[in-house]
Amino acid sequence: MTRSRAFSEGDLQLLLELEQELSRSDPATVGHGFGQIAFWSAQLTRDDWEARLWFDDEELAGWGWLSGTELEAEVRPTRRELLEEILDWGRPETMIARPDDADLVARLCARGLVHDPHAPWWRSNERSLGRVEVPRVPAGYALRTMAEGVDTESRSACHRAAFHPSRFTDATYGVVRAAWPYRADLDCVVVAPDGSVAAYALAWLDDANAVGELEPVGTHPDHQRRGLGRAVCLFALERLREQGATTALVACRGDRADPVACRLYESIGFREDFRTVTFMRELGSDPGQTRV
């Protein structure tokens, strides 16, 4: 029997466990990274999102995550029909989807959402961890992990500066650190000569599939163009390899309007695995059924 309910405390782990299962059994249908979902913990203190979970008896069959009017969703390949219920619930104005997911694309088009070729699109990138280049930083800088007593306020300040404007607070960072499967020994940073965090790469380990993911990565504007982003990414890949990961993932913008991250990841061996594009509601189209 299928039932659904609103997201509640602790449900992020259910989403992550489903992601682990689908990545192992049917990776070509998966549109979300393990680390991407894990970092949604940064949204938990806000009030501009909601999520809902669908179950077959006690087994999670699918979910929808609505941020404003943008919907993200995942369902088991055997329960594709649940996408209709999720779309009815979310009534999205925008949705990011894999263009090779013909079933989802058809459902979006039927609801008046079409691919916007002018909107940003994203690349999911992959590389082997068989060999990782040794990271190097300029004199006075040091590679560390947050397990080594680095100041947490400086770490969250670096994120805000890298992604300005940002709502990422010290409290937000506390929620991320408390979430499964965060590990302080995989939260990698470059410490500047003054002791502040100059760059970081937060690594997440899907140990069930031996896959690591970097999400997010940032460099403080005061310390850019010194190779710190490259160094901290390589350092994070080393840590993932040491913990048993054989493959690493990272996502970035793929369009020409924002090419910097893509160039960085390609320089350390990542190559495109798949891409996602933006679908938006056509002007004047019917938004669909009343929200439940």
C-alpha cells in the first residue's frame, strides 16, 4: 500500500540510503549525488523549502524536495508512476532534469514545463581515485581537516565569502556537522598564515558504493588565484582514497557563463558523466491540479 507523509526529522538519512541503493542497482536513472543530498542539511534551519516522502509499506519509494517553486525528485525505477503524484504535490515552476530521462521529460512537457536553452545547466563529473596528484600550497598555507581543531566560525565565514551573498551561518554549519554522514576528517581546508580558513572542500563518503563526492568547494576571495582550490580538492580526494573510495564525483555549472569551476575540476582529472538542464513553465500554461 502506498502512502506519503511530510518530511520529518531524520528523514535526510532515508533519502541518502535510497540514493546509495539506486546508485548501486540502477545508476543511469539517478539524478542526484550522495553529497548533494547530504548538503541539503544546510537548508534544514530555513523555512523556504518543504519535502514529502512516498512509501510502499515501510520501504521508501520516492520523494520530492521543493525549494520555493523549484522541485527535485527521485523515485525507484519500478515506481515511475509516483512522479505524477510528486508533480501534483509540488506543482513546480522550475525543475532540473537529466535530458536523457525521456519519461520525466515527457511528464514535464505535458504539464507545460519546457527546456530553457538559455538557463544554466549542470555537469556531474567523475574520476577514478586510483592515483591522486600530491597537493601543494604556497608557503605559509597549510592543508588541514576540521578534525584537527580548525576554527568552525572561520570555516563558515569562508563559505559565506566564497558564495556571497550567502545565508550560510555558524548555526547552519552546526546543523551540517550534526547530519549523517558528515565526517570532520573529510571536511578539508586550507589554513592561511593568519590562521583563518582560506579554502575548503567538503567531502562525503558513500562507503556502501566506495564513492566520494565533493560538495561544496569554495575559496575566499582574498585568497583566490593561488591554487588553493585545486590543492584542497586534491587533498580531499586523497582523504577519500585513504577511506576506501575508488571513485569521486563533483558537480558544477556546465554553461559558458560560469566556466571557472569546470576548468578547475577538469585540471584534476574529472570528466563529465552526465548533465542536467532546466525546465521552466511556459508562459500561460496551466499550472495543474490543486496542491495537496
